[in-house]
Amino acid sequence: MSVPTPAPAAEAPPGQPRKAATAAWIGSALEYYDFFIYGSAAALIFPKVFFDASDPATATLLSLATFGVAYAARPIGALFLGHVGDRLGRKKIMVFTLILMGLSTFLIGCLPTRAQVGTLAPVLLVLCRVLQGISAAGEQASAGSMSLEHAPPDRRGFFTSFTLSGTQGGQLIATLVFIPIAQLPEDQLLSWGWRVPFWLSVAVAVVGYVIRRRLQETPAFARQAATEGVARLPLAVLMREHWADVLRVIAGALIASVSTIFTVWALAYATSDAVGMSRTSMLWVGALANLVALAAIPLWATLSDRIGRRPVYLIGAVGSAAAMAGYLWAISTGSYPLTLTLGIIAFGLVYSAANGVWPAFYGEMFATRVRLSGMAIGTQIGFAVAGFAVTFAAEIAGPGGDDWQAVALFTAALCVPPTLAALSARETHTVPTELLGERAGRSGSHRETVSA
């Protein structure tokens, strides 16, 4: 049986790749501003506001667990949003996720505290956090698919990296917003100050909606819909033709544990009684590390366009295991200059190698008709584990919360699956966009497609 000749690549309208990358950057920055202000609040504020402040250790553990709740909701959101995105297009998901994140984050800022309504307060907090997780489940996969499918074939790494530099930008903005908030007197901080960053999400939703509504659908998706048709059941096609790649992406997504442990657990550890660093100084570590990452991510991605995705990704995965151990050790010494330097190296430079490349690396594993589903489901299952890595780290650190060596080993162990996934993956940086994810034996897939 002859293999069908792929349709010629559709040309993106002039300037559209840059517009798609800009929309991915700004939208991801605004959306992940919402997501990461929760992480800062979970480490610094929520144990005293939503949980029993008389037992600080348990309150902190429960607060960090709510941070992981959103990651548990992500796979569920990925199943739904991935299906819709591969059936109806990338743009619709990008608009929906932004609105949902802005609304759920604004509502967190309006919640009553434990002192006001008792145990209902943490319940409402968890519900809002679930909505945040569902939104985040479709955000990076849709933005990554949009920018990849608009990008010139030889610059897919560079253009897709804007999705992740956008998330770092959002984290930077969230950190900068929290720095003056953290300096408020304790009574003001716990009464109204912590709410302000969450209320600002109204602007996030409005600005992001305007930006993304103006973006065109991708040529690759339009060509798929016009020729073979979209998949009736993308998940069925995905599991039959790309199940091994889904497993690779799940394993690869565990690299996000480096981010969650750096952002949340290390912040809580450094500001605990065991170390005693100030909230403001540690927030500056995160801010400066993210500032460096903004420059490092597109540089690593550009390198991947030249030498391949696998070697650059492996630098980030293997290097993060060692770099995070050094960062946690620096915190344990109580030396702020050492902590700042190693924090920038670990998160700003080394982790950025894997973080900046994965949108192209994962997205290129899948064909157009299942790309959003494959990226969303694979990453969100892996991210679910990464989200709860913070809670596991808090348990591993012991009753005093100061066993940083155990947390360093735990983090290094979580870097092993991403390393193995990259070693077993194909190199795809030179494959034409219209041939990505295509293999022999695909002929049966037409049974699951319908005309657009």
C-alpha cells in the first residue's frame, strides 16, 4: 500500500509567526502571573490565613498541598481541552484558558479567611485552585502548538520558546508584586495586603483576551481540517499511534519538579526558623533568577535549532540535579550572596536549557491532528507529580523542615526520568513541520477523522 503524499506546507501570513510568539509570551506571562502568585502566597501567607496557625508545621504542609491540588486537576483539564483544541483549533483554547485563570485567581482574592468562616475557607480555596489547574492544563499546550505551527521550520525552537519565557516573565512579575506586599506590617499583610496581587488578575484577563482574539488559527491546523479532516476522537488516535511519545512526555514533564521545589519549598525553607532569611531577600533571588531565565531561554532554544533538541534538553535535565543540590546547600549555610549566586545558576541558567526547549521537543513528537492532546495530556500528568513534589519535599525534610540533603536527592531522582525520556526520543529539529509525528502504519487513522 502506498503512503499518502503529505499536503504541501501552508504559508503563514507575513508577520504571523512573530505575532503568534508574542501572543504566546504575553498570554503565558499574564496567565502564569496568576498561577505563581499562588505559590508565593502558599509559602508565606496561606498557612496563617486559611489553616490552623497554632500548628505552623502542619499549616505549612497543608498550604503547600493546596499548591499541588491544581496539578492534580491538570490531567482532567488536559483530556477535555486537548480534545477541544484538536477538534476546534488552538485559538479557542488560548482565549478560554486565559479567562478562566483570571476569574479563578480574582475569586481567591475575595475569599473569606479561616477566622471568618472556619473550615469552609480552605475548601473554597481548593475549589478555586482546581479551576486554576484546569486553565493551566490547556495554556502551555495550546500556546506551544500555536507558535510551533506558525514558526518557520528551521526556527521552531526559538519561536516556541516564547511560551516558556512568558511563564518565566509571569513568575518574575508575580515575584516583583509580592516584594512590596511582603514588606507590609504583619496585620496589614494578613488582612488585605495578600489579596491585592490576586485582584490584579482582572487586568490579566482583559489584556490577554484582547491580544489573543486577534490571532489567526495556524496554517497546519487549517490544512489538516481542509484535507484529511480533524480527528473525531483525538485521544483514540493519540493512544494508538503515539502512546510511546505520550509516555516520554510524561517522564520529561517531571523536570518541572525543579521549578516547583525552587519556587515554593526552597522559599519556605529559607524563610523558616531553621535558616532565618527574610521574605524580601528570598523573593529577590527568584526575581533575579527569572530575569536571567528570560534571556537564557531563547538562547538555549536557538542553540537547539542548530544542534538539536536532545543535547540541549539533556544539559538542563542532568545539570539541574547537581545545580539544585548546590542551591539548597547554599540556603543551608545562611549565606545570602552564595544563595543568590547559586539560585541564579540553578534556575536562571541550567534549568532554562530544558525549560526553553521542551515546547518544541515535545510538540514535534506529535502529528498536527493530535498535537495539542499529546502535549496537554503528557505534560499535565507529569506536571501533576511535579506539583506534589513540594508536598513530598516538605515531608522528606523531616519535622524540623531542614533536611535539605534529602530534598536534594529527591530532586535529583526526579531528574532521572526526563533524562531517560530524552535519550530514547527521536531528534526532530530538521523534520519538516508537515511531516512531524508521521510514521508508517498511519493509514488506519482516517477512520477517526471527519471533514471540517
